[in-house]
Amino acid sequence: MKNTGLYLAVWLASAAVLSAQEVKVQVLLDDQNEFIVGEAIPVAARVINHSGQTIHFGSEPWVSYSVEAMDSFVVVKTGEGPIAHNFDIETSKMATLHSDLEPYFSITHGGRYKVTATVRIKEWGLELTSEPAYFEIIRGTKIWEQEFGVPQAASAPKGPPEVRKYSLQRAAYLKHMRLYLRVSDPSEATIYKVIPVGTIVSFANPHAQLDAKNNLHLLYEDGARSFNYTVTNPDGEVLVRRTYFYSDTPPRLMPDDSGRITVVGGARRVSSSDLPAIGSAVSSHDLPPPKTP
């Protein structure tokens, strides 16, 4: 599972006699509760220990998730992700395991879903299930797509290139319009990455171009006289993120004969969300080559 981590925090409470009521399990979603198909769905299982005893988790699979569609659509579980092992939760403390549902459940149908977490305490013969948390899978509208060949390292065996596809989708999220980038195979049966690029104004027409390394350069309007610029490689990794503003002229993408793409016009505004780090200068020629499949 993506972004898996274990965090221990002090939980002020008095010790009590052991029972299911003194060991509580919660399943938590991040602030976001709407996702499109293929987007990461961060989730966390939290164990709160009020039992008066130390809980030990060893090498056993002590936590599992269950996802159910509210419209009776069958959600297929495709696997179990990695789990933190061999740790203790002392009384009056809690532990939180962060995970991602998307790689291990086939959630391809729009609608409302609920997720629960089940924790098994092997030494006590105890199994506890959380109250459900709810999320929505929303459908986006495809506004652009382009197939491309994945560049290979010089040492890779010779042969036809792997073909992938960039797709831009627009979807309403919390009363705002958000732009998503999907990297998939040409048939979209295999989705390598879905990236929520950012908020987009409803009338904006994104501009997308591929450079000599088939990195996707994307420039679109995300606010009043404000433009978002990103560069993403064929693995779906965001390499560059910048903000531009309309000055005497609007910013635009400018390719040259060598396949290099730059932003001309407008005025760049440096912010803490920039990639690479503030003060770094990166052109399309500086970008690292994509990983060899």
C-alpha cells in the first residue's frame, strides 16, 4: 500500500478492565472523500488502547479492509498491501496505520462506497471491526488524450516501444472543477497513475504538448489571470510545477526544433508548492529520463 506508516501518539485515558469497549478501532479517510477511478484513496486504521494492558502485534496479518458499494455493485479485492509488524501499543496510547485502497480493490464503478477496517489481536483471540467511513467515486469528462511511446534506456533490449496514453479529465469536486491526468495503456485497461493536477476554471482550455522525451507539458488557467504549469513523465511522476500570471501577454507553451518546450509570456510567481525546489532552474532538457519498464 502507498504511503504506509505507523505513528504512535499519547492518548490520555484511565486504565480499565479488558473488553471490546476498551480497545477501539477506527477507519479514517483524509479530508478528501471524492475520487475518480484510478485515483489513490488514502485510508488509515487506528487502534486506541484503553485496556490497561499492552497490545502486541507480531508478524501476523493483523489488519484488513473491506469495501462495499452502496448500490450492490460487487467490489473485488485483488490483494493485501504491506503491514507494519512487531510493535506494541501501550495502554492509554494509539497507533495509526496509513494505507491506500486503490491498488487492492477493483473500484471501477461510480457511486457511493463504505470502507471498514478489521483488527485482530492474536494473543487475546479478539477481532474488532470499525464503524464505516464513506466516500464517492465520481466520473470525469475526458477532454484530451494522446498515445506515446515510452523511451527506453540505451542498454535496454531492442524492440518495439511500449505504448501508453496520457488523458486529461475534468470532474466536479466539492463544487469546484478539478483537472486530472491519467497515464494508462492505450485501451485504459491498465491505469499506471491518476494525478489530481489542480483546480481549473470552467471555461479554461488546457494546452498540452509532449517534448522530445515524451514528458507531458501542461498549461491551464486555474484562477483569475492565474495559470498552472506542470511537467509529468511517462510514469506519472510530476517533475515540474509552477504558477504563472497574465502580464502584458498570457503565458503559452513554445516548442523548438529540438523538442524542448518552454513557457513564454506571462510572469512567473514563485511559491512554496513549486517543483523542483524554489530557486532551481529546470528545462525540458534537464528532466531525467523515464524509468525503463
